[in-house]
Amino acid sequence: MELQLQNVGIIKECSIELNGLTIIAGENGSGKSTAAKALYFLLKKYDFLEKRYSTKDEKSHLVQNNLLIEEIFKCSMQKAVMLLKKDRKILLQWSALKEHEESDKKKISHEKLDSSFPIYIESPLIWDLNDLLRDLAQIESTMGIKVDTPFFMQDLNFKLHIKSSKNGLKITDSLLELMGGVFRKASDDRYYFYKENFQIDVTNTASGIKSFGILQILSENNWLREDTFLIFDQPEVFLHPIWQVEMAKILITLVKSGVSVFVNCDSPYMLEAFKRYSEVMAIEEKTNFYFAQDGYIVQIEESNSKTLAKIFEKLSEPFALFEKIESKVIEKSFNE
């Protein structure tokens, strides 16, 4: 499967393979999160169509008339156009043209995308919003009031509280050992982190532990399965370098077990860990690295090694700045 983006937000062009583990690295504002969210909403939208509409004609009518486009891509992507090709490529187009100019550009076919359903993890701070999101959901259901909250956050919060009826992959043993404790619901239906004999409120739990806690509960609730597409936006945030390596190992283990994983990452430790563990676990053929810069997300000469070389070259740029600072310090001390 391949994700193609053209003129979506800051992205001018992007074409990436989605056949196991996909990693994008690049500067802030280079389009990494845009690609991640576009993929999530495309998969979520098609899953929604599959469940709600039984015939191709019904789906065709819905897509062609943009009844869901505005709902799913509101704010930044209201004019998105989705194309599902027979070769299973996804194309999300954004056009700055006027409505009458872009109407001729819409082409839609209806080959089934995949059985994959997406999970989007943006931040471990989802735990801090647990009570708020739950209360907003109750307000919506009891009072019929629509509260505008990010859909992918609502979706993740749902999966943290509701167990799937399907069987999932169990990866909790390694997670509990890393965290030194466990996330559990108490009698008040709220999550706490339990370490030794202490019950710790999730808001007072280390952010790094919260990241692993999300995976623990998703695993226990059977949401990590072979039909899962896990989209993780910068999992290295809040993690010590050693834990970044451990997180990479866990994500590689999920890919080895059949889960599709899409990651935005700017940590040299984690990128190196992805490379090494993909080799150790023999999933090199299912691993693809991409570099994001100046609106383009590309793989250098279709080579992971050349792409990583470019990524590490970019990540090393701060050291050149350090050298300039050091030279100024030396110059200053020499003149004194």
C-alpha cells in the first residue's frame, strides 16, 4: 500500500510505502504530522464507509458529494479529495483552485482499501485529558450537544476505556518491566498508575511512563492486532535515550507480529534502534525510512541507507553551531 500526498498543507509531494514499518524524519514544520494525520483520517474514513454503507453506489454517492470530507478534514483540509485506486494506492489531494476548476479533477474508485483500522497516538498527555474527554462524551450523549474535540483523541480515549471483542497481541510483560508498575482502573472508573504499594494519579505519573502505559492498555483491550495500523507521532518525546531504544524495540516487535506502524521520529537513538532491530528481527524488507524537507517527503534513491545518511547529516547540524559558539568563546578568552 502506498500513501501519496500532493499539496496537502505544507506538503508539496509525498509518496511512501506502507507495508510494515514506515519512519519519517525531518525538521519541525516539514509535513511529518500532516502526513500522519492524513493517513489516519483516510483509513478511518474508509473504515466508516465500509461499516455504514453496504453498496458501492451508496459509498460513491457519499464520497462524491463530500458529505464526510468536511466533517473529517474540517479546519485545514475541507477541500480534500480522496482517490482509492485498484492498485491500493491512496491519493489525498489538496487544491487551491476554485470549486469549478477542481470539480473536473475528482476521480474516485472503490476498491476496498484494506482491513486495517488506525490508532493515532499524538501525545502521552491523553491520560491528563481522560476525565475531560469522558465528561464531554457524556454531555454529547445525554444532552445532544456537539462538542468539537479532536476526533483522533476521542478515538484513542475510547480504546483506552473499551475492550475489543477480538483477540489482540499481548506485549504487556516487557512494558510492565520497563515501567516498574502498571496502569489499572480503580473502583471510581479512573485510571491510576500502581507502583509497589502506591496508587499514583495519572496526572502525577512521568510522561515517559504514560507513553508505555498507552501501549499497555491498548494491548490489554485487544486493540493491537494484525489489522491495526498504529500511527505514532514522535514517540521519542519525553523518553530518556535508553527508553527510546526500548520503545523502538517494542514497535519493531509489533511489526514482526503483523501490526502496521507509521512513526514520525527525530531522535538519532531511536532511528538507529529502528535500523538495528529491523535487521535483528529480519523485517528489513518491511521497513522504510523517509526524509522530510522543504515540502517533500522522499526516500533517497529508494535506499534506506542513503536516506538515513541524509537524515543523520541533518541531525548533526547543531554540532556545527556548537563549533561556532566554541570558536567565539575561544576568541573572547584570547582577547581578554
